[in-house]
Amino acid sequence: MKFKYIVVGAGIAGLVMAERIANELKSDVLVIEKRKHIGGNCYDYYDESGILIHKYGPHIFHTNYKKAWDYLSKFTEWNYYQHRVLTYIDGNYIPMPITTETINNLYNLNLSNNEVEDFLKEQAINISEIKNSEDVVLSKAGRDIYEKFFENYTKKQWDVYPNELDKSVISRIPVRYNKDTRYFTDRYQGIPKYGYTKMCENIIDNPKVHILFNTDYKDIINDIEHEYLIYTGPVDYYFDYKHGNLMYRSVKFELETLDIESYQETSVINYPNDYDFTRVTEYKKLTGQKTNKTTIAREYPTWDGEPYYPVPQNDYLEQYYKYKKEADLIKNVFFIGRLAEYQYYNIDKVVLNAMDLFENKIRRVK
Ligand code: FAD
Ligand code: UDP
């Protein structure tokens, strides 16, 4: 077999690359995927009750990058969903992230936005250099908020407390002095109207894209003559773990279909301090589907299972840079995506990086 371009992984990164190569360079491209489906961790499917399930956890697309939004909009219409999350604290459901509504609900107050700003600034601890994720919260909202909302959720999610995690992790969650309770405030937000899998099918709707499922690329790569490899799997696996195993946090999803129309008030509820799961997603609330049953997923973080989250801790990041240094020296292999770049990327950044890699490198080596 002979292909000029091979892509490893049929997740968003791999599919965007395959689409660009097929449509822009008019070249055939082989995608090798070890799972039995496309979409990577964005994959969704309809369960027996007809409810669209995000197999690898709830995925809400949100971005300020118009380029990423415009690109995906060529392949899907959108359900203009805006995400809202509640957090279960001491028997009450409190809006998350931290806003005026959170403070008023939590402490049973009726403060204005300005008063909440003063309140939080009073609670905040003065930290001269923000070194980790604990510092992020303590410096913005103080110890009580930290302990109630972040400390135990983070321990469940990452198996370490926030003081051992890079500041970028909890910086994902804002503190706002207003009543905007949306989880994200990006300009463009939504969920593909007919699902992520359908959107992914549309992305590679070109006979020049060939896919091999259920195949680990290492089993066949030496049998396929090729010039360029685009690799989206775990970077340590590519190098046979020569600098040691990188850590990836995984999640076990416990699905349950219930004979009731609605299970909870909003699509996602976080449980920082109760139970072993971190959050519960009720899928139909993401899609707006009308059915008389409902399916929920409880998320149990674990070290076993598929690699989902690169762990933003200094030791692993240093280890990753050893791999990156080597990766940068290989001229005909390109590393892209959440696993190959070992970065806690959302979908939009993965799309953007793949588009940029195509423009700046792949197109030029043509
Ligand atoms: P992946 O989706 O991991 O794809 C990599 C592919 O490569 C996989 O299909 C894998 O099977 C394949 N592969 C790996 N090794 C090999 C091999 N040796 N041979 C062949 N194939 C191989 N982002 C958002 O923007 N919004 C969200 O709400 C959101 N929620 C998330 C919730 C969870 C629980 C998780 C885990 C992630 C979430 N994300 C979210 C992030 C999003 O999933 C990723 O940014 C995106 O899917 C990464 O795409 P990718 O192609 O880089 O990687
Ligand atoms: N987090 C937390 N409590 C929450 C929500 C988030 O402590 O109720 C922290 C936790 O460390 C989590 C990180 O903030 O891993 C990022 O949260 P996000 O919701 O972005 O996580 P994801 O959807 O990527 O799993």
C-alpha cells in the first residue's frame, strides 16, 4: 500500500487534517484509527431510548476564534445551546462558576454586583505570586469558596489537590462580579445540531479520505509507503515511552436510563463534596430532545482506561518537553491534538492548531 499522507487518529485533529489534505491538496489520505468509530472523544451516538449520548463525556463547543467557528459551521448547523451548571453544596444547588448569583445563593444574601465584588475582595487572600491552582482561587475568592467548590472536586478529578496543579487548570473557571451564570461567555457557542459524529462524517465526506478502523498504526505503519505522517495519539506512545510514561487522567462513565421525563434541573450538576463522582450529565438537556425517558451519566475519574486529560503538573510537563524536543526534529512527522501535544485543549484550539499546521507546514511541504 502507498499513501503520501497518513493521519493517525480519527479525532477532531486528525479529521481536520484529512479534510484539508483531501479538499485543498486534492490528495488521497489514509486515516488509521484504533477505535471502531470516528470523532475521537467527541463521538456521540443514539442510545436505545433515542437519546443522543456523548460517549466520552459532555461536549459543548465554545470559542472566541471565529476561524474555528466558521470552519466547523461548514459541516454542521448548530443547536445554539448555552451551558449552565449547578453545584451541589450542603444540600443546595448553587450556580457555577462564581458569580453574584453564586454568592447570594450560597450565603443567602441579596447583594448587588458591586457589593459582591467588595465581598469577594474582602475574602480574597493576598498572594504575591500565583504559583498553582489553589492560589488562583484563594487570591480571587478566599478560602471558604475554595474549600466548598474546588478543593475536593479537584482531588476527585485529578487525584491531587489544587496546590499541585498548574494554575491554568482552575483558571478555566472564572469569578464574575455579575449575574451571568453561563459556564462559558465565548462569542460562539453551540452543539452540532445532528451530533458531533454527523459533523465529523461531513468533515471527511470526500472519497479521497480512506479510513482503517480497529487498527493501531504501529501494527501496519511499516507496510505502508508514505511521505508524511500526522500523529494525533499519545506522544509518549509514539516514542515507545523512552522518557517514561506521561500521565493521562481518565473517566469511567456510569450510564443510567430512567423511566422519567426529567432527572435534574440543568444538563450538568457538579458534586464537589458528596459521592465519588464529580458530575452528573443529563444528555437530553444538552440536545433539547423531547422524550419520555432520560439518560444520565455519572463521571468517576480514574487512572485506568482511555487517556482523556493530560495532567498539568510540572513533572509531566517537563517530561513532555523531552518528547517535544525530539518530535520537533523529525521533519516528516507532525504532532497535533490534545494527546500528541499533551495540552488540556478544548475542541476549538484543536481545530485551530490543525488548520494552522496545514497552512504553515503541510501545504508548504507539498
Ligand atoms: P482525540 O479525540 O483523543 O482523538 C485521538 C484519536 O486517536 C482517538 O480516536 C484515538 O482512538 C486515536 N488513537 C490514539 N492512539 C492511536 C494509535 N496508536 N493508533 C491509531 N489511532 C490512535 N472540549 C470542548 O471544546 N468542550 C467540551 O465541553 C469538552 N468536554 C470534554 C469532556 C471530557 C470528559 C473530555 C475527555 C474532553 C472534553 N473536551 C471538550 C476536549 C475534547 O474532547 C478535545 O479537545 C478533542 O476531542 C481532542 O481531539 P483530538 O483529535 O486531539 O484527540
Ligand atoms: N473545578 C472544580 N470545581 C468545579 C468545576 C471545576 O474544582 O465545580 C476545577 C477542577 O479542577 C476541574 C477544572 O476546574 O478539573 C476545570 O473544570 P472544567 O469544568 O473546565 O473541566 P472539564 O469540563 O474539562 O472536565
